[in-house]
Amino acid sequence: MNVLNRTPEVSKYSHADLFPFFPINFSPDQRSKSLYMVKPYTDLDDNGNVIVERGRVVTFDGFMTALYEREINHIVPNAKLYLELEVQGSCRVGLFHRSQAGVVTEFAMEKHVGKDPHEVRTIRIDFDIVGAEAKLGRWYFTIEALDFYSAAQETSEKSEADGGTLLHKAYRSAWNALGVEGTPTDVILRRATWGVYNAKLQEVRPCFVICTFRREKQLAGNVDRLVSALEAEYPGYGIIIVDNARTVERQEHWPENVRVIQQRNVGGAGGFGRGMFEALENGGYTHIVMLDDDADVEKTAIARMTNLFRLSLDPEVFIGGAQLDVYDPSRLADGGAHWVPDRFERPFARLAPSDLGELSAKDALMRNHSLNFNGWWLFGGHVDGFRKFGMPLPCFVHLDDVEYGVRLTMRGGHVLSIPGIAVWHEPYYAKPEGWFAYYNIRNELIRLSCHIEVLYALLVGDSFETSREEVDKRISKIMRRVTRLLLRRFRGFADIYHYGSAMLLVLAVEDFLKGPSILADTDAADLHADIMKVYKRFNANHRFEKSLPVGVIPTPPGTSDKFIVPWVSRTKRGRGVLLRGYNLYQRLSRNGNVSLMTRKKTPLDAISARRRQMTVFNSRNDINWRDIRSGRDWAYYDPQQIGYHIFSNDPELYKEARERLSKALRAYRKDVSSVQLQWANEYDRLISEPFWRDLVQTFDRV
């Protein structure tokens, strides 16, 4: 560890110069303590204050307590910062810096002794951000609880040696007045914040937009937390709730700042777009923030985000927060990503799902990563930025936030995902793709068609029109290459008997080929109803049961009645003759969707041990088609619904979907070049305010 010699000094700044922009709220439960401190953990008192026991050193180097420099330096370059603590008792406070190379520097180590064990004092330590890339990292602090009497005596003796005022008698008198000689005392950390000096603060009147669909209870809790966080600091704030189900009842205790808009079900994109449009039309707000209705948010995250809005001078900088796993509160589910604009479904995550209590995960967040996506579970920016970069793509649900982030970064904006700002949200692994497959595929094809045109125009520059023929050839080649990926995605669904998702992929390709009219002229609610009818028919092989059916023999993944598949033990993976033969059999038979050998079913099949076997996965996360025996039913356990999702092989459904896919892919190869150009030409109109002004009028129809 490097030690930077530093003599404690009185800050030269007045209280008016301080802006505590990054407050720390110590409210972890047992499952999320690693977000706040390093083991061994300490406890909180009844008031939510941190207890540091005598002789203990507590290190506050967590995702929610440390200050990551990179994003802060982007907003306020080379700022003069400080750490401020409010403590009760005698303690030693250390301030440390860890660079992205893993070098730890002790910046300051200060002892603070009060006149009695119950004295509450404010401690402030100044430091600077140094913008050198190699040194950017994070700041964290430690607190060591000192025995009051020992610390007082040591201070008194030092004072005598220095010829100063004798404090020893005063300390001893105060100590004896407690009535218990020699009793040690704990330190209580009452408040902590990271702050900045001499900040030029911008006026902020934020409007939070929440799109909701039948999540009344969770919505009400988030609205109450938002009101509590905003009403004192930002009296001009707004909260716009866009209710796609028309089931939200306005609570009597909500202030006038909370507005409820009830409309038809036009999806998340329609809901967020409606809220964004209304906020822009209002004209009184300075910033707009998107917040998912099913994301648990706390006041500290809101305070940090709005404070950073006050510090940011660039209206083209957008701020977002991480998504943490609501089922595993210290685990990162999504910390932002970079989507390649001219590639189909090619995101590079800032950090894979990780335990943020681990040092490796905390260090990984310090590394440079050019983000162009932060989910709309918590994302916002200045109204001038929203006006410049346009409205969302009216694509119902899914990838509207991806499309927006990629678009704004290509056109000069910036997306910052700030460590320490987060919501707790249901992670991706807990959400089966299901009917979302239609929107995931269709919207990604639309995004690719539009963004590839924008990107190449920027890359080629003034020569774009003169090089149009060569550019079109390259675009056409990339778009046709997507057919392989579409076929792979279809097989991924079919191999695990998700025929509903497989068929919706086919519909997605067909509707993409219809061109921009599918978004501009088609009623989104009616289209969604038609999609769900198709999904229901092709999902008939799926059922949910509270327990496995009578007589079922639950079989571990990767096993059959004849042999144990080698990958279970992970020996000779991919090399054994048995494994290669089994893989070939699975692939040829499409996991049972096409039978190599026909067999007539008889009533006695119901009592056959072989026919009663069912591959059972412990969770949705464990599903792997290679571990399902060809033709065998399979299931996975769902801890939320407390039961089993069971999927049965249905060759007829597979055959119908596969034949229609072949037809759709032939049309795709033939027409994709012209269709791509249609989407590119209509792109700016679809994301314009005039288009949305007409569109939102259709949302209110009964």
C-alpha cells in the first residue's frame, strides 16, 4: 500500500462552498451488506446509524459507499472533493484511493477525540480528482473505534509534551462523570456523504415518468419514495404515471405534482413515449427520468441522480443507474453495455452478472467502457437532450431503450451509468422470453436497419452519396447475413419445445418485411392482441403444474435410460465417440421434433418407465437443450409460482412453424435490401415530436 503523507488541516472553504452531492444511506439488510462495507460487517442501531465497536476497523468500500471517479470526472472534471462524516465517539478515520491497476494509496489517516464519549462531531477530509487515466479509480474510507479514555490520555500526554494546554484532567473528569471507570465506548456513524467544493449548480425541476401495467402496489411504493425524496429539494418536480391498464387509482395523499394518465395498452415504448411527450409539452421541467414500475428504488439513488443533474453543464450527457438482482440484492444484473450499431444482437456488457461484494467486480467497474445503453429501469437527462435526440421508437416493448441509447451516442450524446446509483429489479434470467420473442426480433431488425444507415453516413461523411452504391452493397450483405442468426434463434426455441416463441419469431420477420407501416399505421394494441392469439395456440404444449404429474420419473439433465451422457461429468467434452453420436442424433431429430423412426403409440405407453421419464431442471437458468433426451418431456421449477413449467414435444406444431419460417426467410433474402432502405428513410419521422403528437391522440381511444 502506498502512503501519501498528509498533515490534517482546517479546510479553507466555508459551509456555503459545500455541495454534498453523493450522500450515503446506511440501510442494508443482511443480504446486501456487501454493497456497503467489507467483511467483517458491523450492525446498525435502531435509528439506522452504523455501530463501530471498540477496537474494530470497518471498511466502507462498497458499490453503494465508495466514490467512483471516472463518471464523476466526466461531469465535473478535476473537481475539489471532500468526504464528510458525522460521528459520535473517538475514532480514527482513513481515506484511501484504489486505482484501476489495483494500487491502494492511503491518502489520509486522522484521529478525532471528543470531550466525552457522547460528543457528535463533523469530520471533513479534502481531496482532488486527478484526471490521469491510469490513476482513475475509486475512493473509500475506514473508521476505527478508539477507547475513549486511552485516546484522551494519549492526546493529553502529547499535548503536555508539546507544551500546550493540559487536557488530561479534563478528560479524566469527563470520563469519571460517567460513573463507570474504564468502560469502553463504541463509535456511532450518523451520516456520511461525498461532496464537491465551489460547484456551479444548475436549476433542476425533474419529471419522473413511470409506465405501468397492473403493478399498483409496487408503483405506489415507488411514488411515495419519489415524493419523499423530491418535495423538499425540488418543489417544481413532477411525476407522470402512464397507466396502460387503466387500473391505477390516484392516492389521496399524493400531491398535485403527481399526474396519472390512463390510456390503451400501447406497451412500454408507448407509455414512456407518452410520458416523455407530456413532460416536453409541459415546458416547466428541466430534466426527464424514466423509471420502471417494477423496479425498487430508494431515496438515495434519486438524490444522487438529481444532484448530478445540478452539477452537469452538458445537456447531452444522460445518466443511468445499474440494475441489481431483486432476488440476490448484492448481485449486479446489468450495469450497462455497448451495442454494436451495425450488428444483429451484439451487445458487450460493461460487466457480466456478478457479486458486487467481490473485489474483482468492484475493480471491473473502474475500467473504461464506452457505454451506449443503460436500461430505462432508471435513466434520464436534460430536456434539451431529449429534444435533440428525439422521441422513442414506437415499437411497443423491448429494445426501445437500446435503440435510444445507441442513437444518441451516434449523434454526439453520452450515456453514463453511475456506480452507486441503482434499482433492484427482476433480472433477465427470471423472465422467460415467451411472447417477447416477437418484439425482440422485430425491433432488433428495425433498429439494425435504421442504425446501420446512420452509422455509415457518419463514417463515410461527405462521400456518402457518391459512394452510395458500394455502401448499399455492404449494408445488403450484412442484412442478408442475419438469416443465419434468425435460423439459429429459431432452433434455440424449437430445441426446447418453445413453439410459441419460435412461431412469433416467424411473425416478427414477416412484419418487419411489411416496412414502417407496421409501426406508423397499425394499431399497436390490436396487433399485440393478434400476436398473443398466435402465441397461445403454438404454446399449447406448455402447462404449469403445482407438482409433477402422477407417475412421472424425474430424471436429471443429461441422462437417459441407456447411458450417462459424458458432459454431465465434463470428461472428454466434445471428443468422445459416444458424445459425438448423441449430438448428431439430437441435431438430426431436432430434439424429437422430427422422428427418425416412426412408432405407433399404444395405451401401454402410459405405464412404460421409459415414456414416464421427464428431464427436470432445478431452475430456468439451468435449461440446456443438449441435456434433454430426444422426444422426452421436460420441466423446470419456478420458485415464484411454486410449481413446474412443463413442455411436451409436439412435432406437428414444430412442422407448421418450420415451414412458415422457410417461406419467411426466402422472402427476407429477396426483399431485405429494399425494406431496410424503407425503414432508414422513415426513421427520423417515426422518432419526431410531430409524429408522436398525432400518435398519442390514438392512445386515449376506448
